[in-house]
Amino acid sequence: MFHLLRERIYWRMQPRVPEPDLVMESVAQASSFSEAGENDGVLAFLYLYNALQITSILQPGDRVLDLACGPANQLTQIARLNPEAHFVGLDASPAMLECARSTLARADISNVELMQGDMIRLVHLADASMNAVICTMSLHHLPDLNALSATLREVRRVLKPAGRFYLTDFGRLKLLNTQRFFADDLRQSAQFTQDYFNSLRAAFSVEELSAAVASLGPDVQRHVTVLASFLVVFRSGFQRPFDRQILQRAKEAFAKMPATQQENFRNVARWFRIGGYALPCDMD
């Protein structure tokens, strides 16, 4: 709480520092990130939170593009909750896509196809070919504001006229000490901790993200974690009610997480709820 309060009252924004490796090509990086997203991994709580919020904008039969899907831990959660939708997971890294294939095979997920490609130029995807586009914790991998704007223009191009979207990432924190605190607090391997710290330093500001997302039109909701812009969500306004089957799958996923991850899930849900962004279902 101390770090969040300091973020709240501090007035100066530090400069963005792009990641040294814009694409995670190394097997060590890919493996470290993949392990963190397992059911008992340190990022499991955030993946389930995003999966629930993303499910609320999807409908059966949708064709959904996941930009920079990485090792597909997040995508696996979403695909399992939405078996009647079809997902395309795109990533630029062959190492990440290899991890993704293993992740999907272990989870016996059959409604996902993988594609190698750059989210700045979706050259293999036709105009108006997607019902929805999602991107979770990946926009900070982009090199600069021009690449961010180009990516959002591509999102607009491949979305159908009434297409839906969910984009979430870190917001750039004001203090270097706060970034270091969040990276160290996860108590993970040196590789993961450094990559996480680099990601926080590479985050765009909320204002920079908002300017780029404006190209998606007037149907944009913005939600930021209370006190500090640790996480920010941009989404379309469509809200799908959960049926009994989705709710059951969600609660089963929640029950499989360790108690510490369940508490982290409640905390991030609380951070957003206080700012007016509630979960689409009751998980307790």
C-alpha cells in the first residue's frame, strides 16, 4: 500500500525504457514465462481474471484473434471457458509458439490455431475477418508509439464492423522503486524477475495507450487499477451474461489455484472494482 500511495501523490512520469529483447527468442525466457502461467504459477490469478472479463465480450461461434499469445497459458484459460468459439493465437517468437503448442496439447484444447506473425502488420489476416481481438500484457513489447498506433490500426482493420475487443497491459508507473517492488515481490527466478522489471519499465502511459486505442471508435471503455496505473483495460461495451456452464468452468478453475493465487485474484478484482470495473460473475 505504501508504494501505491507514493505513486498516487507523485507528479512526475519517468521516461519509457523499451525492452532489450522486443521478441522473446530464447528458450530460457519462453520457459520461464510459461511456467509462471501454469495453474499454480505466479501469474495464474491474472490469467483467470482476464479470462473471465474476456469471456464477457465473446459469443458462441466467434472467431477471436489473440495478439502476442506467448506460451498460450492465458489463451488456454479463455478457450476452455469458451469451447464454442474459435481462437487464432499469433506470436512473433518461434520459441513461444513451441511452448504454446505444448501448452495446448497438455490441456487438450482443440479450438485454437497458432500463427507466427507480427502484430504491427497482420499480413495473413483479411479485413473484417474477426469477431473479436484480444491482447493481454503484450503491448509493452512494442518498440515505440508509432508501432503502438500501427497495431491498433491493424486491430481496427481485421475487426468486423460490430467487432469487440479487450486490451490490457501495464500502465507506466511513476517511480522506479515501485517498478522494482512489483518485480521483486513475485519472488521468482532471476530470469523472470528481470523480464518482469523490463516489462514494467517498457509500459506505455495510460494517456499514450488511450490515444492509440481511440482509433477503435467511440465504443471504448477504459478501466485503471485504483491508486496507481499498475494495470489498465480497454474493452468494448458489449457485456455477455454468464450461463451456468461458464460459471461452473470458472469456479472449477478458481478452485484449482493455490490459496495465495486465489487471494491475489481477489486483490486485483478489488483494485478494479473500487474504480468501477466489477467482475462479470461472483466467484465466492
